[in-house]
Amino acid sequence: MKSLLLIAASTLVAAQITFTADTPADSAPASTIPDGNVFFTDKAGKHALDPICGMTVAVTDKTPLRDFEGKRYYFCADGCGKAFAEKPGEYLEKLALPAYVTGIDKGKMTVDCAVSREKMVVDAKSPHQVYKGHDYYFCCNKCPKAFAKNPEKFALKDEAQAR
């Protein structure tokens, strides 16, 4: 009797796993759909820019996402994903990028260091700070220290400068 119950329980668990795997989830990052807002991938995974608020998002299996025009976009929270679903084209035109971003091309984000203004490609080793809601990236480990001593000297003067 115990072995019959064990077989029935195993079959039920297997059926649940199959059902879950076959059911598309709105937050499953594994996909053959190309990413639209991922700007670098490292050992920790994908990193994306939320097209609504500009936050940097670490993509996990719980990261909210939406597909639009053949690309997958990731969001910091469900609220940003829902806003995107209402007007995706509008938000992509005005993508809120971190401070001093000069471009995103082929999954790489190029920025000007907030202190030295040296052009650099952001990767997993790039020093990073958030100041007054803007992401700032630095070319070396000395620049964040200079920034922290006098952030007003290096920070954006107003949000209009953020692209």
C-alpha cells in the first residue's frame, strides 16, 4: 500500500512539474526571444534598464517582464511592467537611461565616467553608485571616492540632462 501511495505521489509531483514547465509564466527569463533592455550579462546573470523608471534590474526568474515587437523587456516591479503594457512605444522612445549614458549597442551600455568623463563600457566590474535617483558609473575605484566627497560637483544638475 505504501509503495502504491508513493508511486501516486511521484506521478502527481511529475504532473505538476510538467504542467508548470509547459505553462508560460510572465516572469520566466529563459527564452529564445531577444532582450530589448539588457545592457550587460555577467556571471550573476543579465542586467537590464527598466524602460519606465531607469532603474538597473538584475534579471531573475521572478523579474517582471513583457514582450513587445519581438523583444523581451524586464522591469523593477509589476507596476512598471503594467505601465509599459499600456504605451510600450512611448516608453521606449523616452527610455530613462542612467546618468551620462552615451549609448546602448549590442547589449553593451557606454557611459561617460561621472568624475573623469572618460568613455567606458559598463560591465560587472564597473563601480556604480546611485545619487538622487540617478545611476552613476565610474571608470576606476578612485572615481567613486571623489564623487562621494562632493557629489554635487559631479552629479547631473537637473533631470533634463539624463538621456
